[in-house]
Amino acid sequence: MKILFVCTGNTCRSPLAELYVKHQLAGLPVEVASAGVATWGGSPISAASGNILARFGIDASQFRSQPATEKLLSSCDLIVAVSAAHQARILQIVPEKANNVRLLTEFSGSCGDIPDPYGGNQASYDHIFNVMKPSLDGLVAYVKGNL
């Protein structure tokens, strides 16, 4: 199974999701990645997102952003958008993957977007991760139950 998290610049929310979920699913036959709908790629993860991951013993220093290209999106079994706008953009690029695209918050039984912490302080990133974590843990449970 190949999972792709998608946000805007692929430096805050989606890499945070990617590396956290990859850590939770270590040792399982799952490939986890992330991408942005508005990035050229090559940027490191934001320092604040890296700090959050470090609390879980996850090293994010090698992470580099990548664009959500048609080729990348087409290769995924599950594409997880952090907002409805990202979900809509993904479906413009790969409409044939409509059954494979989900909103992150669906995995915690809620709905809505994950706000973008870009430009905020560490506390704002911590808050966003706390909003994301139930959905990320729900996604981990979903994947484990569907392998």
C-alpha cells in the first residue's frame, strides 16, 4: 500500500503526517510519502514541524519537499488531503483516483480542514499537530486493519 499526504508547500502539515505515520507503521508493507500542490520541491521540513517529530524520536533532517505531480498521485493507493481545497486540486489532476482520495479528518470521524500553521510560532504548530493526531492515529488503525 502506498499512502501520500498532500498539503500546500509540503513543509509543515503533510511532512509532519508522513513522518509520524511512517514511524507508526514501521516494519509493515506500507510506503508513506507526502507532497505539495504549490511547491517546486527541495525544501526542508519547517523547524517547528521537525521539533514536534523529534519529541517522538523521529529525525526529519533528511526530508525534502516534492510537488504533487500527476505521476506521483497516480501511483498511490491512498491520497490524504489536509483540506477540501487540496482534495479538490488533487481531483483536478487525477480525477480517475476519486475513490482513493480522502480528507485527513475523515479518519477521526470528524470533518473539516487542518489549518495551515505556516509562519506561526511553535505553539501554533503544536496546536495543529494536536488537531491532526487523532486523525493520524485513526489512519494508522485503518491501514493496519486493511493490510
